[in-house]
Amino acid sequence: MSTGPQDDFSPEPSIPQGAASLESILYMGELRQRPSRPPDCENENQALVALPTAMVDPGSNILETFADTILDITQSDSAGLSLFTKDGGQRFCWPAIAGPWNPHSGGGTPVNLGPRGDVLDPDCTLLIRHFERR
């Protein structure tokens, strides 16, 4: 993992009042110690087939397929797409979410609420556990 300005970020700007501090839910040491994941050519090939297939199928939602594909390839608990709204980028909308957060698909939050804002501030990969505390 590279070192640089992102290693020295201050999480304070993204902490909503009354929420747990970012440092209390970050696991950066564990993230740095994780071995690189070897390529999974079969899974990645399936993704390369699924995405264009969804693009040409009028009954499918390419963004939902993309979220499902991210979930499968990364072996994550959840995956989703957060897009800035047109109101000056102060809110996220969630056009697609895979996993337990799926019921919130189509919703949104202010940029500084939750892990999305925390990740945007330092512009680096973060390993967050118990993000519900924020």
C-alpha cells in the first residue's frame, strides 16, 4: 500500500455531531497486513459477460447488475453505487445496492453522513467495521 498524504488525513470534517469517531471504527493496520488477492479469472470473466448482457436486456437494470457483480467479485457483505446529486454535490443518491442495505436502494444521504463521506475525505481505501456506529 502506498504512503503519502492519504495516510495523514484528519477524519474530523466528516464526523456528524454525536457519532462515533472514525478512528474508533477504522482497522487500517489490518488492511495494510492483508495479502493481495490473486486474480479470480473465472469470476471476473463472468462479470465481463454479465455487464454487457444487462446493458442489452431492456428488462434489467445495469446499475443493479453492477452492484451485484461488485458484491460477488469483492466477496463483500454489501456493495452499492453512490452518486452525487445535481444539487451541488452535497447529497448522495443510491441507485443500486446489493446485500443487506438493498432496502435503501433509491434513497440517499448528505455526503458527510456515514462512511461515504469518510472515504471521500482522505481519497484512499479504508477498512471500516461497525459503520452503523456513525
